[in-house]
Amino acid sequence: DLTRGSSRKMLWMFSIPMLLSVAFQQVYQIADSIIAGQFIGEAALAAVGASHPITMIFMAVAVGSNIGCAVVVSRLFGAKKYSALKTAICTIFCACIAVSVVLTLVGIFGGSAMLRLIRTPADVFADAKLYLHIYIYGFLFLYLYNICNGIFTSLGDSRTPLYFLIGSSISNILLDIFFVVWLKMGVAGVAWATFLCQGISCVLALVVVFRRFRKIRTEGKMQIFSWQQFGCFAVVAVPSILQQSFISVGNIVIQSVINGFGPAVMA
């Protein structure tokens, strides 16, 4: 309960795991880049780097939705409106699943066009496309995990997401080494390692979320979807998504300039 005890102590206890979570979240991209550069080669590192700004647009949607979810859930949890809280969570999950399906289709059928738009060189295009497509296949997992992360933090729990990220980051590194060094899967191995770790983290996070909410007793009937709760979510999430997306678009412009100098400079 963040309303009891020393405010200073409570803020530190809540914020430090969040700061560490952000750091561990970057381990995915860092590990992929290190493994690709050291064990596959310069072209593989360039391919991973070329697709990174595009994946950040998808990540922007997940992060913006995380913020919207956290605001809505924390308001209802603080007000002890538990029936509305469960309705809001079901509504947000339904909305995010629908959005993720649309974005996954856009990414699968438009991924090649995006890579051409940023002038990805022909000699790394195939690997960049492969990495991007596998990443997009796992976007639903990434999206739902970020929603679960928003739920945890809105309930005052910043440690559980940290534990999941530590586990998935370490697993990602080990799977990178297994797929790339032992199985010689190349860029595909790097991408599939990320896919599997995100998928496992997502499933575990969903299990913990639903187990916790089963323990909360509510009065009245819970709705599966509420347009009112969806509106409350969208009012916060959409501006947050746009904010994150503008940063990603800037990175795409920079990447398109870098790509013009060839794989060595890209790497």
C-alpha cells in the first residue's frame, strides 16, 4: 500500500525496481547485437540494426498502451472500485489483442516496404527482413507483456516485472548462444531466441495477473468489454503512443541516412 509509511522510502522501493527493469529491457537488443556481431558477422549486425528502428515503432504502441493501462487501473484500484477494475482490465486486453492482430498483419505484409523505405542495402536485406518478420510474429506477446507490466506497477508492485525481465534477459542470452553458436541458425536464431523469451514471459505474466485478480472479491456483474473504460484507456494511451512514435520516426530517418553508407557503417 503506497499510501502508508514513509513517502521517501516508499518511492525508492517502488522506483528502483522500475529503473532496473528499463535497464534489463535493453538487454534484449544488446545481446542480439553482440551475438550477431561476434558469431555471425558484420552483415548480420547490420541487418539487426536496420530492422531495429522499425521494431521501435511497434514497441512504441506497447509502451504507450502500458502507460494508458497503468493510469486507468491505478485510479480504479485506489478508489477500490474492484468490479470496474476487472471490467477495465478485460476491456484493455480485448482492445490490445485486436490492435496487435492488425499491427502484426501490417508488419508481415508491409515489412519489406518499410525496409526499402529506409534504403536497406541488398546484401543485408534478406536477413533484416527475416529478423523483422520473426520479431513481428511475437508482437502479441510483447504487447500483452507490457500491459501486464502496467497492471503490476499500477497495483504498487514494481518487483514482479523486474523478476520476469531478469529471467527472460538471461534466457535470451543463453538461447542466442544456443541457436547461433551451436545450431548455426544465423540471424534467425537471434530472432527466435527473442521470440521464445518474450512468449514465455508473457504467458507467465498473464498467469500471475489473473491469479491475483481471482482473489479480489467484487460485487455486481463484471463486463467483458466496456466502451466507457475503453475511452478512459484511449484518452491516455493514444497521446502516449504518438509521443513514443514520433521518437521512433526520428530514429527511422537517421537509420535511412546511415543505411546509405553500406553494411560496414550500419554495423
